[in-house]
Amino acid sequence: MSRKPVVLVTRKLPDAVELRLARDYDARFNQEDRVYSSDELIERAAGADAIIPCHTEKLTAAVIQRLPESVRAICSFSVGFDHIDLDAAKARGMVVTNTPDVLNDATAEIAMLLLLAAARRAHQGEQQIRTATWAEWSATGGLGIQLTGKRLGILGMGRVGRILARRARGFDMEIHYHNRHRLPPELEAGAIYHPSVEQLLPQCDFLSLHCPATPETDQLINAERIGLLPDGAILVNTARGAIVDDDALIDALRSGKLFSAGLDVFNNEPDIDPRYRQLDNTFLLPHVGSATRETRDAMGFRALDNLDAITSGREPPDRLV
Ligand code: DGY
């Protein structure tokens, strides 16, 4: 009987996914769910044919070069792949895959939640209840901004951006977007296209980020571009922290240039810039865009579909390199 391929699973995955892994592979699990250091990861990968990492494992060129010779594939449990140096993996002849599509609805839901929460100051209201400081109902206190009739700018009109547009239309928002390529009319569905980020920004009462973290989008939302947003605009980020310049965003939130921000992703997670916690016009979540039972199962099964294809000599559906 031929041996089962050996797979290093770097984090605890949903039960159903681990069951399938245990059935089909010689899987090394991480039941403690502790993030391995690079050295530990390299050590634990000894003799493994493949690795299933999450976005928490930084597979830089230096790490990839030190991975054991046996590792032929990296099947990431994530749609984002900014944590993997694809060039280094390619140079080592590794196949790398991600888990597109299955996160779209869950992530768009969190973007919608952030839009609503940031606009209606949900954090402050919740605090009052939890700290028993809700003195009395007030006609003028805790006032937020209504979504109805407002302009929502979507930066990156891929799959998540388009689902968010659909959800936001249900709130009677007017959709504006910028994308590298203009969408065909059936996908645009009435959204107004702006050929550059700079043209989009002045049209946004709300701005939601849906572009990947790449060298081109690094700190794209900086002081200059925030300056192009209308005064009192609201920013939402469910994409990656690296797209935003923290100093610029914090200045804009402090000065009132921006009404508020709803953030699910940050630079340097989980050690985020502590100034965000001190602001009362931020609504903050710990990178939970894809955190539904349905989506986390689907992400695991998608990663395994890719792994199954690679280990049985077929083309994986979500090959990045
Ligand atoms: C992703 O899949 O990229 C999400 O950010 C969670 O890792």
C-alpha cells in the first residue's frame, strides 16, 4: 500500500476539515492552535509533502528557502496570499493555492456590519449598556449617520465588492466604484465607475476597501487620499491593514475629517496600533470577515480539494503558482 502524503496543518481547523484530513492524509495537527515561529514551522515541516497554513504564517522568501526539500505544495486556508512569497515558492518548484469564492458572502456581511456600526456609533451605545452608564434616552445624544440615499464607494469591485454593492442597494445606497478594469454592464448593475482612485474618493460618503494587499496598494489610503474624501466620510476595511496608513487614518479620525471607521483588519495583527482603541469613533473587530461556521468549513474543504488534486497529479482548481 502506498503511503499517505504527509501534511503539516499549521493551525487548528474546523472539526469536519480535520476529520477529512485525518482520513486521507498523514496529517500533523496543531491542536493547541498556537502560531508557530518560523523555526518551529520549518522544523515541523520535516518530511512533509505539503503545508496548509493560514494568513497568520508569514511564508517569506527566507522561510520558503529554508523549508525541507520534501515540501512540494502550500495550500493556504485563506483567499489572501500576501503572507506567501509566490516568487520564492515558484523558484523552489512548489505549487501554491488559495481558497477564493467561499469567503465572499461572509466578508461582505462583515463589511455591511461595519458600515452600519461605524455610521450608527454602535460601539459607544454598546459601551453605555455594558458599563451601566446609559443615563437616559436623549433626543440629541448618540446621533449617527443614516445609510439611506448615501454614496458608497467600493475600492476593488471583485467578488466581495460586488456582493457588498448588492447588499448596500438594499439600504438604498448609491454605488460608486473603482477597479483596475471597468466591469461589464451586467456586473456593474448600475454602479458608477470612476477610472482612478482619486476620482472615486470625492464621491464617497462611505468608502469600503476590497483590494488585495500588493506593493501597489501598500498604504494606498494615505493622508493625501483621505483628504480627497468629503468631510465626515466613513471608512471601512475588511481587506488588509497594509492598504491603510495608520497615522493618516488616526489623524483624520481625531480631527473629525472622518466621522468614523469600521475596521476588521490591521497592520501588524494582533498587535494593532493602540491608538485605535482610544478613539471613540472606531468600531473594531479582530479579523473575523470569514468567521462563520459555513465559510470556515468551506475554506477547509476548498484547501483540501486543492491538496487532493496536487497529491493525485491533477491540476489544482485554485493554483496561484
Ligand atoms: C483570508 O482568507 O484571506 C482572510 O483574511 C482570513 O485569512
